[in-house]
Amino acid sequence: MKENHPLENSSFGLVVLYVDIRHSTKIARKLRPLEQKLYYETFLNEMISIIEDFGGYTFKTTGDCVIGFFPEEGGFQWADNVILCGLMMIEVVKNNISPYLESKGLPALECRIGADYGEAQVIKLSSQKLPFNVEVVGSVMNIAAKVQSNADTNQMFIGENLAEIIYAEYRVDCEYKGDLKFDGDTYKLFKVNYALG
Amino acid sequence: MKPEKRKFRLDMTITEIEEVDREKGLFRFRAIPDPRVWEKRTIDGKNGYWHKIDNIFLSEEELKKAAPTLKGKPIDVEYIGMKNKDEYLRRSKKRIEGKSSS
């Protein structure tokens, strides 16, 4: 993110999306360093490209996880794009990344995705040694991570706030999968079953 | 703490369209809340639409109040990006193989 980004020092709406590799620690332990490099590099780079293709930004990568965000704009297309992005990630993992890795003698790969919509703030960090100097904070970051942790292999889960603003065509194919608990409050989770054409 | 709701979405479906003035590009249309998620219901004597998933009732009175706010607003056609799976997969495959050979 550029310095003096207009989002700095303000609250803004966004969707946060997490995508990671299932069982990567277990798989990586069996790979040689160069194999690990290809395994992670192929996944992380392609996930970043997909986020950008669907109008999002990559916030950061942490090990086997990519965190993307989609800032709120006018209309709702930006929110619909998150659904298409997540579903396309699953298709790319199944149809492109896994076969490619297997052709190189590496194990197939599986992912899981979580996303939710909420409010966040950009804060500036003072460290001169970090590779980035801004951080996005807000409960949506933590909730999206919790939403993702409920997803199983090659599944996309979304939180209630995102579910309520996506296109009706995608919404009718969301399956209620239980609740997150917040001090007595409940927050609904949905699995996205929409099939890309 | 449960996150606050920031937005409300109401998708409409156009059911009838009628030309008013071809030269000026004027037309009249009738739209209803998307029937995939909204169904017509009467609750406490009020006619309106019930959201089948979110369990929200939107009365016709409230819908009427919203209608004038649309006056003068342009009709946007939002681009539905990259829904074509096969086309996107071809592009992604090239990218993966390209990065690996570079």
C-alpha cells in the first residue's frame, strides 16, 4: 500500500478474505527445501493474482495464508466479486495448481477460504525495519479468520454481514452452517455452494 | 462483540417494461423485490415482502418511501467480472506455467 493512502486515519468498509493451504505443516515436513519453495510459491502467487483480478488487494501473506481485502465502493459489485474470487480460487487450486504440482512430483494441494464484511481502520506503524508500515485493524479481521477456521477442504465460508449484501443469485446458494458466539450474541456462518459456470 | 451491520441490499427484478418516448430515451418499468429471496406477504394487515433467508419484513409503505430517492439517478450496469470458469482457468494455467519457467 502506498504512503499517504487515502484510507489512512479513517474507518472504512471492506471485505476481508483469508485463503490458506489445508494441512500444509504436515505436507511441508515431507518436502525438500526447493520443493517447499515451489509448493508455497505456486499457491501464494496465484492466490495474489486472483485477488487482484477480482478487484481486491493483497494485504499480506503469513506462511501458507494470503489475506486479501476488497474496499467498499458504490453499488455492490465489489462484494459480489469476493464470492466469485473465492470460488475461482477453489477451482484454480483443484484444476490448475494441484495438477501442476503433481506434474512436478509434489503432492496435490487443498485450500479453505473465509470472508466477511465489516469496518476497519488503517494504522501506521513506526518500525523502520518492517517490510510494510501500515496495518489494517478491526473486528472484521478477526471474524473473517474465525469464519475461515470453520471451512473444510476446498470450501468457502462467509459471515452474516457479507451474506446479507451479496447478489440474490449467490445468496440462495448459501447454506447455513452454524453460529459464531460473541458474549451471548450469535453470528451466522454460511457455506457458499454457488457453482461457477 | 457482534459486528455492526453497515449496509442493506435490495435486488429488484424488472417484470414489465414499456417505451414512453423513444427519441428522448424514456421508458417506464415495473420492478419487484427479487423473488428468489423475497416473497409477498401480509403481516399485521400490512402488505409487503418477506426475506426468506434473513426473516426481514419490508412493507409496501417503506418501499414507496424509497422510490422517490431514485429520481434522477442514473441506471448503472455493473460489470459482472470473470464468471466464465473455463476462460479464467485457461488464463490462470498460463500464468502458473509462465511463472515456473521464468
